[in-house]
Amino acid sequence: MKDNILKKVVAALVPLLLAACADQTAYQGNESAAADKLPESKLVADVVAVTGGLVRGRARGEGLQEFLGIPYAAPPVGDLRWQPPAPLTAWEDEHDGAQFGLPCYQPGSLSAFYDRSYEEMSEDCLTLNVWTRAEKTSDALPVMVWIHGGALVMGSGIDYDGAPLTAKGVVLVTINYRLGPFGFYAHPELSTEGGGSSGNQGFRDQIAALTWVRENIEQFGGDPDNVTIFGESAGSWSMSVMQASPMARGLFSKVIGQSGARFIPAPDLKVGRWGIPSAEDRGETLARLFAGVDAPDLEALRELPASSILEGYTTDPAILLNFDWLTIVDGEVLPDEVNTIFAEGRQADVPVMIGSNADEATTFDPALSMVGPIDYVKLHKQFVGATLGGDQAGIFALYPDSLEQARDSYIRFNTDANFTQPMRLWADYMGNVSSPAYLYWWDWRPVIDGSDQYGAFHAAEIPYVFGDLAMFNIEANARETAFSETMMTIWSNFAKNGDPSSEGIIDWPAYAKDKPTTAVLGAEITLEEGVRSDQVQVITTGYDARRN
């Protein structure tokens, strides 16, 4: 009965969960002899020597050059499926940097609002893209590395254009990383093969990509000592993981997290807890779904076509859409829960700019994807019960479950539990280290198809940060364009200086737990204190009770 309720709750949350959306020691860059073919030059040329060989980019005008689809690790296929990212084999001819690499293998989009479908995909997908306007390698421009969202099961670095943001004086990198059953899969045989650990392959890919940036970005006029990583939704989950992981230490100097952090109770590799099975137990369950037989061994699993693995993974919505299982305490990428690492001040001590949107969950309303009447009273109660532990009277006092208020309460609770609370907690945890945190609350309401009915919805900031108002079909006009320019200035200023303050826009003080100053980014850019503090406190108490 409990499983059936969970499946119903999870199925109702399809849009929410879809949108929420390298082992540094094992990955050692191969310096290709092909690099010797290029004469030494301080100019950023159209042919660049990188780990693995030569890459030919293309010019797009106004000083912009792009280098697309650059491999940063060996293809994770065959015996390398589910392995940590392996070193590249050097290529002989020039790599064509005019074409994106293929997106990583993933399910088709189940959300019309957040369409993530691709015509062609591949397991051979560990590539990245670089946009630069640097003239010389000595320009040492700040670097911004974008890690896409999509709940760790969907998305690609090909969805973002680097032209507008690089006009602000930065080098931009976007990456692909393994997703879903290919990128976050633990299994007892894999753990034995890996010296005691498995899972978190997608996070290892991110670390491998950051290692590549560290070793190669100077060739594109970027500063390897001034790298800001940023991401939204599952990309922001990844930001918290990168800041927590000792394996990623030293690969970035600043973090921007947009709507998401992994402070929820996390599964353990070998031990079930909090009603969550161990990652290895889950892996054995998935193995049966992948292969269609009991107890298939690792060799048999690696011989399966990717389509069979994906088909098995998508059979049960309770498996496909339970993304809490995708970030595990594996002993290497994460030696402890992200929450524990931050609470103890063991995260990377770097400046962070973090925040969430005022109306995140309006686009997760089941009414957008379900036909027929929806019992919001029941749905709201079930979701609260599946999310938090302890006495929930305080929750329902703030998010009433009456017939008249349940729909709004359901949306508001989703917004605060999944986004407002973790970003505020992240800011609080930065009090355990010396670097500053800057907290924002996005309250700009895009007009889509003549209406702003969705408010400041989940991912609404991305078009403005990337200067791409065509995303979500936002009505482009002078007002929207000007706001986008302002946001790109704030984001790039943080990447340059570790401080988002921008002359004539905002003088943004750092956050402090006893003075929780928040920048409200909306029709007016203002500073407020304690945005939704009561809601954050009661949700934090509920998460703590679930652990206990």
C-alpha cells in the first residue's frame, strides 16, 4: 500500500522531478605529440592544442570563437560502461570543433513545458564546448563552466549558446555528463571492480571536465585560476556536490547555484537507511529490469544495448522519477552526506552566489499534464508525508490542506521544500567557512504567450543569464532585453570578482545567519532580510526529523 501511494505521488510530480531538475586521480590528461605541430603563439588561434590533440574551431564574428564537441575523457562504452571517466586516446587529425557532440543517452521528455528531447543520442558523449572572445592566451579572462540541469537524467550542454554571456568578458564552457542509469549506477560487482566504490559516475564526469578546464583553458585565453562553476536545478545540485567533494577541490574558485542543493537525506552505497535502500541493493534491482532475468552479472549488463537499459529504467515511474537515489554517499566522490560536509564546514572554502525563484513550482502543477479532476488535498498531504518526518502540524499551519487552499499550498510547499529551504540552508552553512555567500530571490515574471501566469517559475532565470529570450518563448522587448543585460552583468561580475555587486545596479552585502540579507531580483532590485524564514525553519525541522 505504501509503495502504491509513493508511485502515485511520484507520477503526479513528473514535471517537477524532470525539471528539478572523473575520478581526478584516475583521470590524467594525455599530452599529445600533435601539440608540437603548432608554433608557439600568444594568439588564440582557430586551431588549438588541447589534451588529446588539435581542435579546429570556427569564428562567429565580433571576435567570438567557438570550439564545440571537444572530448574530455574516453568514450564510456563497452568495458568502460559505468567506470570512472578514463583518459583520452590521442587523435591524429584535427578534431572538428564546428559541431556539438551528441547528448548523453537519456529518456524522451515527459514534460511539455521543459522539453528535453533529442533526435540522436549516444553513450559516447563526454564532450564539452568552449566560447571565447580572447585575442591572446595571456588575456587570462575569467572562466564560467555551466553544468546543465534536468534532474540528473536529462539535458545537454548543447542547449546553451555562449555568444551573449562571453560579451561580458568571460570564457564560457558547457559540458555533457552521463545521466540516469548510465551516470548514477552502483552495483556490488562494480564496487568490487572499483576498489570498494561505485556510483556517482556523472559527478566524476563533471570533475574530469573541470580537470580538463584546469589543464587546457589557458589555450583559449581563460584563467585556470579564476574558474566559476554554475548550474541550475540538477546543475545546482551538482554545484553543492562539487563544493562538498574532496575530489573536486582546487578545480574552481567560485560557485553559483541556481535553485537546488543536495542537503536531503542521501542514500548510502552499502547500508539502507531512512526508508531508502542502499545504492548497491537498488543496483541489483535495476539489473533485473535492465536484463529481464534474475541476477545478471556485470559482463552481461555491459553487453546490453543502451536502449534495453533505458527501457528497463523507464518502466516504473517510481524508479525513473525518484531522483533522491541519484546522489549517494560512495566514500570517494562523497565521503559523507553533502549536508554533513557543509554542516561541519568541510566544503570548499570559496565564494558562492546562490538563490531560488519565487514561484518555482507553478510549472509543476499536475493540472498541466494530467487529465481529469485532481484531489489536491490528498496529493498535498501525501507529498508532505513523503518529504518530511516528525510532527507536520507546523507545515499544515503554513501550507493549509483545506479544499480551497490545497492547490496553492501544494505548489508553495514544493517551491519552498525543494528550492527556498536548501538555498537558504546553503547560505547558513557558509557561515562555517571564511568565504562569503550572496543569496538572491528571483522575482522577475516573464511574459510567455501573452501571460505571466507562471510567475517566477523554475528555470525562469536561465534565459536572462544566457541572454537567450527565445528560451521558453519569452516575449522579447526592450524591457526584457535590458533586464537580461543586467543579470548577465551581475553573474559575470561575480565570476570576475567573487562579488556580484554592480555599479548603478546593486551594492550587494554578503549574507550572515544573524542578518540574512537577500537580493530580490525583480521589477525592482532591492535588499530584504529573512525572505520566507518561517517556512524555511519548519521545513528544515522536518528534514532533520526524517533523519532521526
